[in-house]
Amino acid sequence: MIDDFSGSVETIAGIADSLAPFGKASNFYPGLRRILTKQDTAAFAYVDRACREATKFVAGAFGAVGFNLIEASFSMVTTRPSDLVVPQRAPHFDSVHDNYVALLHYLRVPEGTGTAFFRQRSTGIEFVTPDNADRFVEAAKDEVPTLPDDVGYIYGSNRFFEQIGAVEAVPDRLLIYQGSLLHSGIIPSDMAFSDDPRTGRLTANFFIQVQRNPSDA
């Protein structure tokens, strides 16, 4: 977790404003997402700068000698709790591979939001790996649909998942974590689920693949 990461968070948020409106996310992300490419000149300059600035933190935390950018985007949570589908009401993982790392840059974020990390109670799983992914998915398929329909976003612990950590969303805070960790956004039910980046929950999301020294494998 790195605070005051860019020193220019409103400038970055202004770049996101210029790219709005965002499109609906193509996966289970509960909202809108704008994938960034080299054609998005100002946005991609930010992506390049952020990756360079994050290098020393990624190297220190994960023993990386380098990394490749997989995807970068501006994202907004806009789906109201009553509209969530079953998989969106449980913690998720981004990849089963331990070299897949997420960088989450909080830009404009409402108070009381953040990111939480979980353990599946029935299996004890915190990190999803190639060896335990099927076990996690099968347990979740049996358990999550039995939660009340009005449960909304997971908040704290429930009978199937134990919250084992949480990070508060603060503007210009960068959070770096392995994508195999079970995690979910902390999204209060009274949050403004606006699709306008000037008033909604705006983040930048990076997914990278780290490279480690073969001798450390």
C-alpha cells in the first residue's frame, strides 16, 4: 500500500473524465470499465508512468526482476446491490497464477469504501491456485446461492467467508496484491452508484505478470 502515489490524482481523474462514458465491463466486474490502449495518448502516458513508479514496490514485495503489463483500465462500480448476480455477491480471484499481480489506484472514492480480502471457511482457501481452484469453485457454487437475495456486496465476514484483511480507499493510494487472493470491493449499500467519473467510485486498475529470477523458483 503506497499513499500519495502520483501526487496528481485529480489530473489523472480528469483524464478519465475525458474518456467517459465508459462501457459495461465484459466480465463479472459490477460496473463500467474503459480499457486503455496506446491510442489513448494521455491515459497511456499515465499508465506508463505509473508502471515505472510501481516497479520498485513490485520488485520488493514479490521478488520480481521485471513485469509485463497485461491490461490497464479506468473502472467504476455502478451496479446497485439489489441488481447483483450470484457470483458478484462473493469474493473473487483474478488468476490462479502467483505471478499475476493487481495494481489498484484509488482516484475518486467515496468514504467508507475500499478493498477486503477473504478466506473461504469450508476449504480454508485464501489464495486460489491450479491445485485448489476446482475445490473453491465447487464450494462457492453450493454455498453462495443460499445467501439471502438482499445480501448485496459482501461486507465483513459471513458464514461462508471470513474477512482476513481490509484496505481503506483513499484518493491517490496504490494497492498492490496477488490476483490469486480472494478479494472484493468494500461497497456500502448507500454509496452513490453513479456512472459519472466526477461523482462515482473511480479507480484505475492494472494487471501485470511479474518475472522472477529462475534461481528463486
